[in-house]
Amino acid sequence: MNACASAASHAQPVTCFDIYYQNVRGLRTKQYELYSNFCSTDYNILCLTETWLNDLCLDHNLFPDSYTVLRSDRVSANKSRDGGVLTALSSRIRYYIRKKSYFYGRFKKHKSTSLYDAFSFYRKLVKATIKIERLRWLESINANLKTDPKQF
């Protein structure tokens, strides 16, 4: 068990989200750096686009055990680049997959019976304006949790 995974096992419940988003333009050659960077950070949700991954790239090589990885690789025999999305969730976040066309996450406040919408991440390629709107929506959730966590 690495230090990153063991530290996460004693983590407190999530009261605020730290969200990371990046168009990575390929992860296959950046796996070691990515893994090392995310072991030293404490993001709750990581959204990566243009991962260019395939089924030979294993989740445990990308993220420590403290994350659940949901991904949709581009399936094309003719292309080795372009496409693919990945969402990595802190193991403290409860989620479910609502439809196969996108990932939909929900979180539960500690000692609460209610679930709250947290994010959705489309696996289909969408226009840049939609991606920006989605990112702003995620940022607004994070801002609301920071300013008034009791509302959740």
C-alpha cells in the first residue's frame, strides 16, 4: 500500500469539492507523472479529456487506490490519438452510473439521508461551449459548498 492510499483511508467526509479539469492531450506517455502528482494532491473529482487511452492502459497505473476511475476510451482501429474522457472520484464520494451515455455522480453529506447532485460528465465529444458551461456548473457547485455547506 502506498502512502497516498494509506492516507486516504483515514480521510474525513467530504464537505466541499476540489475539482480538477484538464484536456491532457494523451496520458499514455504521462502515466508516471500523473500518478505521482495525484498522490500528492487531494482533489475530490478529476475530469480529464482527450486521454487517448486504450484497454492496454490500466486504471491502477494512472491513479492511486484512493480514486475510483470511470472512463470511456475512444474505440477506433484507425486512430491511436484523439478522444477519450476520464473521471476519477475520491473513494469518499458515492456515485452511480445513471445512463451509459454519461457518468452521473451524487454525493451524500455525512450523517444525512439525502443525496445531492454533484456532477455529470459526458463521454460523447461535445462542442467546446458545452464543455465550458459544464465546467462553470461544476465550479458553481464547489463555490456553493464553500460558502454555505449547511445548505447541503
